[in-house]
Amino acid sequence: MIQSQSIAVETTLQKKAKPPQDGLGFGIHFTDHMFILDYSVEQEWHNPRIVPYQPIVLDPAAKVFHYGQTIFEGLKAYKTADGRIRLFRPRDNFARMNRSNDRMSVPELDIDTAITALERLIEVDADWVPTEPGTSLYIRPYVFATQATLGVAPSENYQFIIIMSPVGAYYPEGMNPVKIYVESDYVRAMVGGVGEAKTAGNYAAALKSQQIAKEQGYTQVLWLDGAEHKYIEEVGSMNVFFKIGGKVITPALNGSILAGITRNSVLQLLKHWGISVEERRLSIDEIYEAAEQGLLEEAFGTGTAAVISPIGEVNWGGQKLVIGEGRTGELTNKLYDTLTGIQYGTVEDPFGWTREV
Ligand code: COI
């Protein structure tokens, strides 16, 4: 494990002006510093340092450009009303990063080292954690292959970097329901592939459908399973939940769906409240049938960036389905308020999810 005192810190002499908090958007502004850690076969993870936020220099042959050996994570830091900074389930993010690393043949990173590095970086850039309601500091840790050779083999060199961005809502709709386009032709991932890993290619594979969806007025794409194009998987930037006849149903993790930390938090909250939840295969047909029978009550997505996002409309092959009259449901609102309350410290955290920096 790398100790906090062994992280070299070079602070910037030119601090950037802070953007206004009412128009932060998502991932547009970046803080003054970044964390970097190198990997080589001989030295393993070494040379931890915090440096001014700056471009990185890579050899044009670096394997990441050619074979996509790269993983990222997303988590957030929140400022409480009395000025404390808290992280939400950071250990779970770095544990998931290691599962993605394993799938993509990237060396494991010590979780305590990653948390120590992140907390040191947050201390250096503490004045970047926004304070307005609905804002937070989005943290993007990522690792990528830097070895400059073109043979197809796991890289022998990597860099692990953490950058941070003050953010508002991910979707332009804010807390208003999003409209979702169901993709029936293209596939995001297949069981046995890399769908469960948070690797760049999964997101690149989704862009074409996202463009098509956007042209038709939809914010996001709902992916179906790769084999039968029948079962609901995820939205790409969030996991999805449907409330049908009093029960909450979400697709079971099957290897091609991202194991969302917000998804897991919502499942724990629902169980804590005694609400019946099912993690299972869920076909898109079942959603339309439930709607016909008047049983489809609410739908929402979950994610670090998306938080809890109500889904107001689904379009599957031209059949439009308006959910909950296009308004945010009661349970969706309760989940949003409780989860963000725990994150900002206004609601008790019975699960021990938050960690003070
Ligand atoms: C996150 O919620 O952190 C994600 O990784 C989604 C992202 C692709 C915006």
C-alpha cells in the first residue's frame, strides 16, 4: 500500500476561476490538480504524484489507442451543510475497478492506495467541491495501457489517473423524466463479453444508437440482450428499475450488465423499507403488457452520474409508452430524496455508505 506521505505534491501557481454553480453541467470543468500513478512489470505500481491538471503525453503506439485496454470508474464527493466532504462507497468503486481490470488483463490496484490517493487529491482541491443543492464533485479514476508496441498482448506498462469535475445534473432534463429509445438492432454487450467491465469500448459501441435516439428526440438508449433482443439489460449510463403491481423489478446481473453501486444501494434501501424487489430476467414485452393491464406504475434509472432519474417515456420500435403520465413517481422521489439525503448528510446513513475525507 502507498502511504499518503509518499505522494509527491506539486501544486499549481495558476488556480483556475471557479465556474458558476448554477450551470455546471456534467464533466465540463476540471479541478486544478490530478493524481498519477505508474505501473511497470519491474516496479509494479509506483511514483504516486499529484500535479497541476495538464495534458498527458503518450507514445502514438501506446496500446490503449490500438487495443482499447482501459478501464474507468465514476464516484462522487459531496459537501455537507457544515462544510465536511464525504465520499459515497469509494471502496465499492475501486473493488469494481479491480474486477474490470481483471477482465481486461490490467494489473490489480490496491484499494487502500487508490482511496488514499483520492483523499489526498480532494484535500488539495477541497475548494472545488460545490455547495449548491444538486451539485457534487464527480471523480473519474481511470487506468490505461501505455506500452508502445503493436503486438496484441496485455501491456507491460500502465498509468492510473484521477481527475475531478464539479457537476450538476447529468441529463439536461434535471429531475424531469427522461425519454428512452429501445434499441432492437444494435447490441451493446453479450454474456461472456466485456459488458460487465467498465471499459471504454462498451461506451463507444453505444454511440451510434445514441445518435439515432437523439435524432428521434430521445435522451438515452435502453439495451436489450444480445442473443434474443428480448430481455432488458441497462441504459448504458444507468441501470433500470420498473415498479409493476407494487413490486420493483430490475434485470438480474448476468455478466453483460454493469453492477451499478447506485443500483445496489437502491436494492438495499427497498429491502430496508420492506418493499418487494425482484432481480430477474425482464422482457420488454412484459413492460408493455403490464402497461396494458394498468400495472406499470413507475420506471427509473440509477447511476452515479444519473443519480435516480425518472423515466417518463419508452419507445420500442415506434410503440410509445408513457409511464406514470410522464411524471416522476412517488417511490422514485422517495429514493432520490433518501439517497441524496444520505450522500449530503441530511439523512441518517444506516448502511455505513459514506466516508468523511
Ligand atoms: C457514472 O455514472 O459514473 C458513469 O460512469 C456513467 C457515465 C458514463 C457518465
